[in-house]
Amino acid sequence: MAFERLVESEHLLYDYTIANSVSQAQEILNSEQFDIVISDYSLGDGTAFDILETVKKTPVIVVTGTGNEEIAVNAWKAGAYDYLTKDIERSYLKAVPIAVENALRHKQAEERLRLLSGAIMSTDDSVFITDMDDKIIFVNNAFCKTYGYKKDDILGKDSSILWIGKQQSAKTRSVFRTQTVGGGWQIGFYHKRKDGSIFPASLSRSIIKDSNGDKVAVVGTARDITERILVENELAKANLKLKQEIQKKCQLGMMVLRAIQKQLPVQDTVFAQAQEEETQDHISKAGNVISDFLDILEIDTEQMKLELNELNICLIVSEAIAALSPLAAQKGIELTISMPDSEPTVMVDHDRIKQALTNLITYSIDTANTNEHIVIQVRDTDSEISIEVKGDSASISDATEDKLFDCFEWTKEQYLQHKEQQLSLTMPLTKKLVQMHGGQIWIANGQTRGYRFCFSLPKAGVRDSTPVGTA
């Protein structure tokens, strides 16, 4: 009655059931679920100890009379969450809501702890916890299985027992190729089992802090990556073997092409002058294809080395235009240069960048109509230099652009279909040369007519990485 009056007067949001005896309580508890049990000590046909034996996972608050504090303490030792002592003024009732709230929080905390503990104990990763003195205070089942220890054998030991030598010492074999992977994991460690056997491991460590923010423990999670290392080693061997085979084939191709190249006559010889113009033209183009192909093979096999120097890009552009002016004049094509007021410098190989520029301008001249106008423009931005070769000819389609820069993607059928066209590796080579310098190349069509070959190069001093093939 006192409890019911408390619930009503304090407007407590309790959904409760009253039992007048142990037997009635046991019957109710066997058929329904409750968050809290509040029980008198004396219940007529039994005591609160009988209730404690009936419920194991539900918090029990025992209420005893004045003078029965010893019974209450014994009940608490037997598993009761809390106890309250009745007083004549019934002030203990005011403590009921507080005791209930604390019991609920305790139950929720226990459930979360039970869930967390179950997850840690059932995970396949080896979990161990050390105190701030590096003494192991907890291990899960996977740890015992991986390291070969029983819990009683490892608890209280220093975590250095898991390492070959001192933890992460550069003078021991306890670390190999350490690198960070996702989720705070690091791979590259060797750990030691109880039997002395060694295995590669990846590790993750987290600091545990108390409510005051003080460090109290360290959680370590380890994975045996033996299988992973074996797979990676096999893949590395396979990749190396494949690379060696490709290099051998490329070397053979280069030797064959060089042998053919030596058989080609030089244009300035008496023999060349004696040839018919059409035959000489075919020989010259064949020689260019072989030369470009050799350069591409050298790039692909990482044999081409760049001799980098900080150079004024405008001067290189001027050199290329000066060399191609006679060719442009033969077709009546006007070459115009547009330079910035600054003197932008780039870290490049002079001959290779000039080769790329020459290829772009030459292609524009070859494909332009008589009396057209080609503009070469250099732009200076904050972090890069861009160069544009603008032509007045018709726009270049996306399909043609793909073939222009990546003609190796042509199938045999496509090549036979377009066999009347001259096979040229000039533009694919140009793209590779620009990319070797950390630049990019593309084609931009005009709104109505014309196109622009564009490529960009990092300015000297702002490059993030060394170009491929730097000598």
C-alpha cells in the first residue's frame, strides 16, 4: 500500500505487479519479464533469498526492517543489487526511485558490457589489454589460440614477451616494412608464440581513458598475416617474372628494329639522292616509325632517362618554331607565337620536350590546309605552364583523338581497314614524353571550327614528385 501511494503521489511511470507471497512471485516471474524486483525480506512462505534464487538476471532490491541490517548485507552478498532499511517515518520510500534508477542503469551497463565482452571473446582477431605499466590484464580466446598461451600463463606478464626483441626496435627483427593501413592498423611486425615460433602480424593499438581523461590501459589487436604474406610474395614473384619476360621481348624487338634502322639509307647520301621521290618518302617515314617505336619501348621498359634542367619554356618553343618555319612556309602556313611577359621556367629534359613540341606543331602543319594560320601560345599560371597549338582546320572527333594518342588500341581488323593511312607513332610518343615530365596532354575543339592541342607542365619549384625516368 505504501508503494502504491508513492507511485501515485510522485507520478512515477512504473508499470508494476504486486505479489503477496514467494509462491505467487515465482509464478509471475516465470511467466513475465520485469526490469526490477523490490522485495520485503519476510514474505510469509519464504524470504527474499528465495526470490534471489528465482531471478538471476533481474536486479533485486531487498527491503528490511530496522535492526535487520545484517540480513540486508547478506542479501546483497547473495546477489541483491541494493537494500533499503525501513524506518518509522517511512523516509526510505523516498529512496526507492533513486534505487530503481540506479539499478536500471547498472543493468543496462552490464548488458552492454556482456555484449562487448562477447564480441571481443568471439572475434577472430587476437585482443590483449595491458595496464599503463605494460602488464597484460586481459586476453581473448583468439589470442590464446594464436599465441599458444593459457590465460593464467599470460596474465600479469609484460607484453614484451610477445616480441622477438624490444618492441619496434630498429636493431632487432621485430619490425619489417612497417606501413599504416586503414582503420589505424599497421603491418610489418613479427610476434612470438609461447613455443618460440615467429609469425608476421599486423597491429592496432588504442588508449583507454577514465572519466577524468587519464590513461588507464592500452588495447592491442593483432592479426596473423602469414597467409597474406605468402600470397603477396607469390604475386610479387609472378609480377617480376612477367615483367622480365616483357622486357626480354621488348629488348628483342628493339634489337630487330635497330638492325633494320641501320639498313635504311640516310637522306643526305648519294644513294638517297638516286632514289625516286616516292620511294625515298616511304623509306623516311618507315625510319620515323622505327625511331618513334624505339623511343616508346625505352619509355615502357623504363630505359629512357631524362636529363632534367631548369629551363625557360619560351626559348624551347621558339627553337621548335624556328626549326619548323621552312616546312610551314612550303605550305604557305603562317606560324604565330604568343608568349607571356614573364619568363616561366620548367624542370625538363630540353631535347625530349622540344621533341614533343616539334611533333605537335608538325602534325598541325601536315593536317592544315594551304594558307591556314597556326598559333602557338604559352600561358603562365600559378603552378603550371600550359602550351596550346591552335589550328584552323576542322575539329578533331573524339574517336580520332583516341586513335591519335593511343593507336596501339587499334585491332588488326581496324588497321587493315585503314591501311591506306600512314601508321604514325608520333602522337602516342608525344603523350608519353609529356607524361614522363609530370604533365598532361589533350585536345580541345573550338566552338564552331578548329582545334587546340594542349599540354601542361608543372612550373619549376612546385613539382610534387620526381618525373619518371629521371637520370
